[in-house]
Amino acid sequence: MLYREVGQFKTSYGADQAIFPIAQDRWFVFALIAFAFLAVPLFAGQYLYTEVLIPVLILSIAAIGLNILTGYCGQLSLGSGGFMAVGAYAAYNLALRLPQTNIILVFLFAGFMAMLVGILFGLPSLRIKGFYLAVATLAAQFFLEWAFARVKWFTNYAPSGSVAVGRIELFGITIDTPAKIYIFVLAMTVVLALGAKNLVRGRMGRMWMAMRDMDIAAEIIGIRPLHAKLSAFAVSSFYIGVAGALWGFLRLGSWEPLAFDVNRSFQVLFMIIIGGLGSILGSFLGASFIVLLPIFLNQLPTWLGIAMSTATISHIEFMLFGAIIVLFLIAEPHGLARLWAIAKEKLRLWPFPY
Amino acid sequence: MLGPVLETLIGGLMTGVLYSLVALGFVLIFKASGVFNFAQGAMVLFAALSFARLSEAMPLVLAFALSVLIMIALAYAIEFLVLRRLVNQEGIILFMATLGIAYFLEGFGQSIWGSDIYKIGLGLPTNPIFILESVFPGGLLIDPAELIAAIICAVMVLVLAVFFQVTRIGRALRAVADDHQAAQSVGIPLNHIWLMVWAVSGLVALVAGMMWGAKLGVQFSLSLIALKALPVLILGGFTSIPGAIVGGLIIGAGEKLAEVLLAPVLIRTFDLAGGGIENWFAYVLALVFLLVRPQGLFGERIIERV
């Protein structure tokens, strides 16, 4: 009854092509953004910021990036961790060597460097497909991980191999408390997510989806595979690179290449599969799920009042994590975004389902 | 100069055989069910852990037999609980499910068998053998344990080849690999075939786990050798058993030679903090091969139609 588009007439082409054509959706999104900016800082504590909100937001950006490549363009990639590392180290080096650079520019530079590397490692996709490509992207992952561990210039000849960032400042305001970091990350996320949403609705997104559904057919109707696949790699790596820089600068503060190992790639892949392939909303839902699940599993023994050694807990965490992933895939292979769509469909007819 | 290089080459080939052994498990499952089984590494770990802990309490033969039973039970559980419920899903969903299985097995194996480093004593000879002493000064060093592993691997490949070519089940497996629906329509029960294939690759994982375990000790990192088997797979082709063997040999030899010959050059040129290019060299090597032959060396030719 509440969620119904009846009576919302579209009188212009602009209205017809709006990003959220249904008024309820539009208001919901506005309300959500306003809530996140204004209401959350009123009650959120240190733990909620650093362990939940900031990781979820940053990893959502990475998930959006991978979703563009895998969900929209159909190119399975296991190299996200490596591209995040490119972003993080590019940002570190720019901030180190040109300390006066605006922090936003630093993050954009991180994105652009990741983009270049992404295009380079995307080139094989023109010839290799499916799981062969997935394994080929692992080459990017391992090569990049190795490069940042071994090439001393990247880490500014730090003897331990780990790098740390200094003070982060934006227009004279130091971004140091969790609350400020949260607002900054949130603003970045909103801008990038809206950008991605618009990109996939437009010409480019159509091109990618045609490529995903059947590349030969897409080629025949005049979509250049080189253009489509490499642009997907470029945009995707840009997002993942920015996410990597944010992760390094605002979540970790100091890091080693190990922070961006192959498990990170799998983590981001889990997010888009659980969240829903080919859905921007799904990227957020998946990121929340994958960040919250281990926290929940970690707390579970305490709540149940069972005393266990940390090793046992971590093994059981592994087991439960694997089992929940499998259960989830069996129950809803199309991810949380599909559940959301089904709920909306039901809501439209409620309370008269026929 | 030639002597040490040859020695490295032989060592690399022996390691390559062990990679092939892991890759073989992947190929069997991919061929028969189209599932890209990422859990193969976890299965190797699980099998090796079971065998190592059981062999502490009983004779080797008994432990081996029990481990075989465990791997068959595991195959049954995976088929019954997971695969059967994911029939007709896309490849990527099945791949993610095997990732989930991998996490589960890693946690499960270590909770029931413990997470220390265990030794597998197969009673293999450990004294190095020297060959060709007349050709090279000092001869070439060969580790007999690796030699035995290579022989076992060769025997396994032969047995599998005969199994696939001659037996009734083998023929059914090949039929399923060719075309699921056609196989089903002539009365081949898919579920049985999948169970069989997972059990066989469980056995392959057990043998691989025993060999790797004897070489490195049984520990968590054993599940990571799956990552080493992946370039072998794409190099040889996902669907080819000979591909897994040849790919393993090329990768094994290639990465050892690269570490010896290429790494010092790279370190000198780019002022690196140490070599360790083994980790990515295999992948890049496989990638270069793929650019020439996108289906791998022996993979089925990909024919695409609209």
C-alpha cells in the first residue's frame, strides 16, 4: 500500500530516466544518506566506527569495483587484493614525495595508478576467458604482492618493509578521529557509488552487460571487445585502487603487502557473490555481511557462555564461515540483492497479493 | 655451470611431479562435473592430516586404508550436502561453493586433528643419490624421496588412464564429461558419477598429501599448494590429464630455473630486497602460454557459436 508507483506520472524524458524512478525509492535513499551523515555520529562509538562502519564502507567501494568487472562485464577476477595494494602504495608514495598534495588528489592518483595497472593486466582478457582468466588474474595478484614486498623504492627503503602514513589533512582539518574518518569515507563512498550507478545505467554499462551475456553476439552487433573489456578493467581497478588507498590510509594507518594478499581478493569476491552479481546495492549488502559475519562468529562463544581456546575458536570460525557461505549459495544463489528485489516485489502487492 | 643448472632442472622436475599430483585432482573433477574445485588444496591438507594422525596410532597400511575411507565419506558428504543442491547453477556459484567447502575443511580438519606440524614417516630413504659422476665433477644430486614420489605419480597416472579408458565406470565418466544431458539420457546416473569422481580425486589428494607431507611436514600451509597447482592447470588445460603432468613438469622446472638464473639478474638490475620470484613466475609463465593457446596446451579447443 505504501510502496506503489501508482499515480506517479512521468512527464519528461528526464523523469523517465531518473536514477530512482519511484518516489519512495528516491526518498528512502535520501533518508538513508541523511541518516548516515547526521544521525549515525550522534550515537556511534569508537568500536562501531573502526570495526564496522569504516571497513564496511571502504570494502563496499572495492566490491563495487569488482562488481563492475565481474558482475557487469562478466570477467572473473581474483586480483582485487593486488589492485588495492597498487592504490595504497601509489597513494603512500605521492603523499610521501609531494607532501603538500591535497588528500583527495592523493586518492584519485591512487585510483589512476591502479587503473593503469588494471588495464595492463586486463589485456589477456581479450584472449582468455572464464576460469582461465580467473587464474590469469592471480598472476597480477602474486606479481604485485611480490613487487611491493621486494622493490625497495615503493616502501621508501623501510627496513621492515612496512609503511606508515603521517597526518591526513583536508582543507586545514586534520582527519584523525574515527568520527571524522567515517564522514570522509562516507562522502567518498556516496560519490563513488552514485557514479558507478550512473555508469552502469548508461551506454558503458549496456556495453559491459552485452559483453557479459555473450561476447561474440556483442561483437557482432558492433561493440568493440577491446574497448568494452578494457574500460571495465579500467573503471573497476580505479574503484578498487581508491578503496585500497582508503583502506591503507584510514583503516590501517601502517601496513605491509600482506594486508592485500590473496585472501583479500577472495574476501571481495565473496562480497559480490553473497551480495549479488551485477548490483550496486548488492555490493553494499555483501560487504556488510562479510564484515559482520566474523565479528558475530567471534562473539558467539562469549554469548553462549562457552569457554574455548583462541585456536579452537578460530578453527570453528573458519568452519562456520565456510558452512554459512555454502548454505547461503544453496538458499539464494543470486545473493542478497535478489532477496531485496523479491521483498520489494511483495511489498508492491501488499496487502492484496493477487 | 651446466652441472648445477641440470641439478636444479632435475629438482624442479621432481617438484613439478608433485604439483601435477595436486593438479590431477582438479582436472578429474573439472572434467566430470565442470566444477572448478578450489577445495582441492584443503582436501590435500585434510587427507594428509588424517593420515598423519592415524599413522601415529596404527600401522601405515591400516592408516592408509582408514584415510581412504575418510576421503570417500567426505566425497559422499560433499556430493550429498552441496553439489546435489546446486545442480544447474552457474560455474561461478559452484566455484564459490567449493571456496566455502575449502574454508570448512580447513577449520574442520584442524579442529578434529589438531593444528600443529605433524610428521609423516613413510620410511623413504633419505640419503641423496649421485648420478652421472663420470660426466660432471661430483655428479648430480637427486633426492630419492622425490624420485619415489615421481614414480608413484607416474604409476597413478597410468592407473587413472587405464581406469578412464578401459573400465565401465571410466567410460561413463568420459561420457558425463562430454555431455551431461546425453549421458543422463542413456542411463548414466549423474550423482553416482560425481560421487565417484570426488572420491577418486579425494584419493589423489591423499597421495599428494602424503608426498607433500613427507617432504614438508603436515601443516596448514599445505592447503596453499593448491595455489601452486593452478598455473599448472591453466598451462596444461583444465580438461586434460596429460596436460596436468606436462604442465606440472614445465612449471616445476621453470620456476626453479628462474629462481636460480633470473632472480639474481632481477635483484641486480632493480635493487630488490631478495628474490622469491617463484611465487609469481609460474603464473606469468602460464599466462604467456595462454596468450598463444587460450585453452592451455592440451585443453579442448574452445569453439564458440552465437
